[in-house]
Amino acid sequence: MRHCEDVLLELLKISERVAPEIQRNIEIHANIFYMNFRKREEGKPKEITMHTVKKILPCIAFYKAFSELTGDKKKAYDIIETYFYERSKECANKLQSICKVPGVYRLVPMVMGGVIHQVFGVKSGFEQVDREMTAQKCHIDMLGCPYYALCELYGCKELVRVFCDSDDVAYGNMHPRLSWERTKTLGRGDYYCDFKLKIKER
């Protein structure tokens, strides 16, 4: 299992508690799926593979292996959903701690815009449009997303919702004066994802 990325290893640890009697088969099949999936990513820049190889493909590999061997697609989904919820809560707690520093919350919209462009930008395989970028508000629409594209490619579009929901958990309650307003996502059947973060009026 040394070839598996950390996300896949963590998901397999969880599945061991759920289906111990067939865990070895799940591991083998997930590893085969993963190695086959990642071949198409060879030679691509790290800005792309940090999403595809490190996060998306491990989830798809686990989802397919667990679903096929147990016949329980819902349980496979629940395992991935729980994993990302817990990771997102950890991120949320860290962001809340940072925003407790007086005045820091005012910097968040501008910082968020920079982070989105750097981590979720064109070089990372996303297609985006800046709608409003000010000191008080960051509004960026995602028109194309590798999370959606790969899940659609491998026949598991339902997984995209997990990734979308994790954003809401991570960014939804950073500070009482910050408003995270996500109204649309590709993962929930919309034509784009809107990232809206703004400072609330008093």
C-alpha cells in the first residue's frame, strides 16, 4: 500500500472498522484503481496533481473499490463525507483561532482572493471569473473544476458534493463579522460555483 496517497490510506483505515472481513480485497482493488487513474496525471505540474493525485483520485479509487466489493455505495459515500467533514472542521477551528486576533478578520476577503487564485486558479486546472474583488468582498465564480471533471469522467458525480460541502464547513464560521455566501455549486447540479466572502455591515 506504499503507493497510496495519504487520503486513500486514511479512508482505508476507516473502512477496516466497517468491513474488516474483506478489508484486504478493498485495499488491493483501491490500490489498483488508484494506480491506473493516476497514470493519466503523469507529467502534469504539481499545481494540478496537488488536487488530482493527492485528493480527487484517492477518493474515487476508494469509492469504487468499496462500492463494488460491498455493494454499498451509500456507505462508501458516508465514509468519504465523514472524513472530509472532520478535516474541514480542523481547518475551521484553525481559521477561527486566527480570526480571533483583533482586526485580522478584515484582511480575510483579500487574502482569500489571493489563495483562490494561487491554489484554485487556472494553473491548477480551474476555470474562474472574478466578479468582485475589494478589501471588503471576494466574489469569484468557478466555471470549471477538476473535482467535477474527474468525478464525471469516472462515473461518480455524486462525490463532488462532498468536496463542495467541505468548503462550507471550513469557511462558514470564521468570524461573526465575516459572511460566507455559497449559493451555487457544480456538485449540487448548478452551472458554476460561487465563492463569496465579505465583511458584514454592522
